Amino acid sequence: MTRRRRAAFVIVLPGLLLTGCAKGFNRGQMDSALRASSPRYTSSGLSVEEIEKLQPQVKLPIRLAVAPPVFADRRWSRSDQLDSWSPGESSEIESWEQRLRSAGVVREVVLLPPLLVEACKSDDPGCVTRARRAAAARLQADALLVLNVATDVDEYVNPASILDLTLVGLWVIPGHHVDALTIIEGAMIDNRNEYLYVLARGEGEERMLRPFAYARAEHAVQRSRRQALASFGDAFVREASQLKTP
């Protein structure tokens, strides 16, 4: 066996031993991660009675600011996108504006630039919301949409992956599965007093079957996030369209 073939064998053997072992997605763990990463609101320090007395401070249509994403688990997020949306994700979010305009909810949707959002220390959980509200205020936004993102990935192989040992199979035989599930939860709050206007949730799932050379988890993750944003956008527009100016 040549050195090159031995190297390929070492790379793919662990995968061959896991043939057909799809573990599926752990939705319970994802939901727990979403809860743990939920923003800490200033109003959480109020009594129940005081929170019930909060009133909306805006008149529709409004200027809506969309905060950078809050990741429940950063393992599946590119390091250059930890504090911002990708170009494709930004385009998806911006596409909601026309439907929200037609419903009389917004006059403009703006994405908060990361450079306007104060960096937060890990020992100050309330900073995330404060920093985003401050950035939204600088843009004269009436309301803030905060989005939490959770992603799980399942990678496994099928019997065809044994042909990876031929080297050619590494490039042409679809023996590797990469599945990704993304859940997005969001809340639109009044930027002045954190009055809650809308809650929504969306999911996106991408299933990829590729040769070893092209089976990249980040590709499945990116597609599942776009799908989750589209799903969330439909739910958010539907719920927001029910808002009426008091």
C-alpha cells in the first residue's frame, strides 16, 4: 500500500466504522440553549404588576432595528460572523421590509451595524440587551428585534463511503451525509421601555449528501440558517401584521 493510500485509509476508516449511524438532532438541548442565551431585560427587575402596566410607546408605522444574532452555540458559527449576519442572511431579513410596509407596521427596517453595538463582558448578562437598545437609539429606531439562533449538526456516512479508499471515491462518490437544523426565536420590543410587541419562531433544515471532499458542515449550517430566517420572517410578518396603534 502506497503512502498516499495509507493516508486516505487513516482518514476515512473512522467514518466507515460509523456507517449508517445518524444520531438525529437534539431538540431538547437546542431549546435549552436558546433559553440560556435569552437576553436579560432591564424590565425583568420590575414587579409583575409593574411589567403589566408597561404600555407601547410607538405609533405605527415604525422604524425597526434588527439586532446582530445571539448564538446559543457558537460551534457552528463562522468566526467572522459571530457578531453579524452574513450577506445572504442580511438580504433575507431586508426582504421582510416590503411585507411589513404593506401591513402598515414599519416605514423602515435597519440592521444594527456591529460597530455601533458595545462589546459586553461575560459576567454582565444584562449588557447584551442594553448595548443593542443603545445602538438602536443611535439610529432613532422605535423598536428592536432580537434574534436567538441555535444550530445542531448530524454527520454520518453510508455504505458507499467505503469507496473513499479508492481515492477517486473521495471526490466523486456521495457517501457522506451532513444534516443541519437551525431554530431561530425572536422578540420585537419597544426600544423605550421593553414593551413586548411580537414573539415568533422559525426553523430550517438542510440535508446534504456529498463526496468526502465536499461534505462541509458549514455549508449545511449556512443553508439551514437562511431557511430558518425565511421561516421566522413568515411567522414574524404574520404576527406583526396584527399590531394596531393604540
